[in-house]
Amino acid sequence: MNYLDAIFLGILQGLTEFLPVSSSGHLVLAEHILHAKNPGVAFELVVHLGTLLSVLIYFRRRISLLLGSFFRKSETETRKMNYLLLVATVPAVIAGVFFKDFFESSFSAPVMTSIFLMVTGLILLLTAIVPKKDNSVTLGRAIIIGIGQAIAILPGISRSGSTISAGLFAGVNPVAAAEFSFLLSIPTIAGAIIFKIKDIVDINAAMYGQFLVGLMASFIFGLLSVYWLLDIIKKGKFKYFGIYCLIAGLFGFIYFTR
């Protein structure tokens, strides 16, 4: 992997991790169409670390309040959000443990990935016909959003797309649903990195430069995509990503079944 590859993959990860277009789906299709060699688990973890840092930077004040609420008894509502995020993380953990082999095998199935990408498109388009409400995230809604995240382990199903859509379907305020989705990505990405930290520690010293530029690219474009998506949701244009996912999924389906 050269520096250009590292930059390209970092940008791809940064943009698609938070935009509702499925980063895993794009990587699976790109690998099979371009016959590209998988850069390895360590690099994937490093670019995920870049996107994790982008969320931590953007929500640094909110995260500080969330963590601080454990030590301030008066901040009951803020502390409640910590528990809701924890509850919403559970479905993905359960799915990952019990369906690990199924999820891993799906990453070698580009046709199925293309179909899932079209499913993401339909889900996003359906948000356009759901009456917009102004509810906050409750325990029940957190579980619904968490189930959306669990389903998104499948390549082609967007994590941000499914969690934000689940929130909208449950009647959560659009911006609140998006912010909850971003905050929910923190324990999810951090958990994956910690679980396979050994792969990062064992990085070949000769590849430090490529890994560093990949991390920086994913961080910069991850931060940009957070700003961009929140602006798009405020403008009510979230559904337009659905059209893109349908086209991308249809292209992949035709390409791999011809």
C-alpha cells in the first residue's frame, strides 16, 4: 500500500463512516470491482480511529458534560443520556457475538452487499414520508435505534443511515436523532479498536507513514462529514442519500450478476 492508496482509503472511510451511504458496503464493492488488495485489519482500525477522533473533537463539550454528569448528582437528565447510549449499544454487541460468522461471510458477497445498499436507499427514502416529530430519545426509542445499529453490521446497511432513520421512525427530533447516532458511534468504534488493539501494536514500522496519512485523511474528512450531515438534516435533505444508495446498489447488482 502506497501513500496515495492510504490517502484514498482514509478519505473514503472518513466520508462514508458518517454519511448514510455505508462505508463497509463501499469498501466491499470497491475491493471486488477494482480487484484491490485488502490493506489489512490494522489499517482499517487506524482509519476508524481517525473517524472516532473526529466525533470526539466535534462533540468534545457534549462528551465532557456526559462524563462529568456521573460526578454531579444534579445533572440527572444528562446522566440519563449515558445509560441510553449504553442500552442502544447492547443489540449490536449481542448480534456481533451470536451472528459473528454470518456477518463475516457477508463481506465476501458483493451481490448481497449491493442488495443491502439498495435496502439502505429505500430506508432513507421512507424517512421522507414519516411525519417529523420533536420527541427526545427515551429508553424504548434507544432500543429501536440500537436495533438499527445491529442490523448495520451487514455491509451495505449504513450505520448512520439506519440509526438516524430508526430514530425518525420512532418520532425523535431529526437533529437529536443524528446527534444520538454520532454519540452512539463512539462506544461502537472504540470497542472494535480495543478488541483488536494487538493488530495496531504489531504494525510494521516501515508502514508508519502510510498509516499516519490514512489516519489524518479519515479524521479530516470524518469531521467534515459530521458537519455536512448535520447541515443536510437541518435542511430536510436527508432522503436524497437514498437515491444515491439505490443507484450505487443497482450498479453493483448489475455488475456482479451480469
